[in-house]
Amino acid sequence: MTGPRFDALARLEGVLAARPVPPAAPGKDYSGVWLPIVVATLLTIAVILALLAWGWRSRRRAQSGIPAPAAAPAALYEQEPALAVEGMYVGTVREESRLDRVAVHGLGLRSRARLEVHAAGAHPGLLVLRPGMDALFVPASDLTSVGHSAGIAGKFTEPGGLAAWGWRLGDAALTSAFRPQRPEDRHRVVDALQTIIDRARTATADPAGQENPR
């Protein structure tokens, strides 16, 4: 191929071929920046976890006077409950402070659970079944109150999102809470617990209407 256009292209190729190609700029090495950041982040997480573990152990030592709940009566596992509800056991706190979570005997550990209210038989009360943990049984005579709550330490919800009950464990006044899986079960839990509380109070009252000393 010949002609002016071919000659011009040939000259352009020659000029480009003769022009030196600059070396590629070396990539920036950020290893000196990211490594300290990653190490500092991991150390911060480790310190936070250590502080949480230390705080939990300190709380357990401070609450060592709270006795372990009594074992659930074996008959309850074969008995049909008045009410059974699936949901989440939120935990237990001291009655005087909704933020003071009880760390002993697994009472403060949140988990999936099945709540049963037993109204008939020799052991009326509340039974909470949690996978991998001992069942929590609260006799009706130890229940002191029940109602709706927006939250305790470990879980805060919309107003009335939890069913909470007050109870006695030895000399300790405690409050526990449960969040039913279905919202309509919140009222059912509160009503069922109030029923066994009222029955227990009636059973301990003398003919004059005065409660017998416990």
C-alpha cells in the first residue's frame, strides 16, 4: 500500500515507536497503615470482652447470697398445663432495679423458652423450659405480681411487649420477663399468672380474710 496517507501513518508509527515508554508507577503499600489499625481493633475487642467477663464474675460474687431455685416437680412434666406459650425468656433482675441482672444460677441468661402455667394438681405455678438449661419453676405461692413491661436488663421492647412477674427466691425479691412469640399471647400469660396468684392468696387466707403468716 502506497500513497500520502500510508506514508503519514508510517511516520506516526515510527515516532510512537521511538518515544520512550515511562515506567509504571509503583503501587502504594498500605501494609504499614492497616496492620496497626487491625491490631488495635483486635486489642480493643479483647479488652472489652475481658471487662465484660470480669463484670459478670463480680456480679456473681455479689449475688452469691441468692439461693438456687428448687427443682421442678417431676409430675409437672407429665401434666397438661393450663397455658403453654413459646417465646423468649428475657432474664431475671432484682425487683428494685430493672437494670440489675441476676447472674447466678442461669437466671439472667436470655434464651428461647417454653412457658407453662400450671393451675391444677399439687404444684400450681410457673414453669419455664429452656434448651440446655435447668427448668425454672416458681410456685404460685412465691409469685407476688404480674403485668406487662417494656423491658428489663437484656431486652427492651415496645410498651407492653413483655410479660413480667415478680417472685420471691429466699429473701431476694426478683422480677423475670418473657416475650411470647405471638403478641396476642402476652395478655394470656398475664391473665393465667394472675389467676394462680389470686388462688394462692385465697388458699393462704384464714376465714376472717386475713393472710396467715408465712
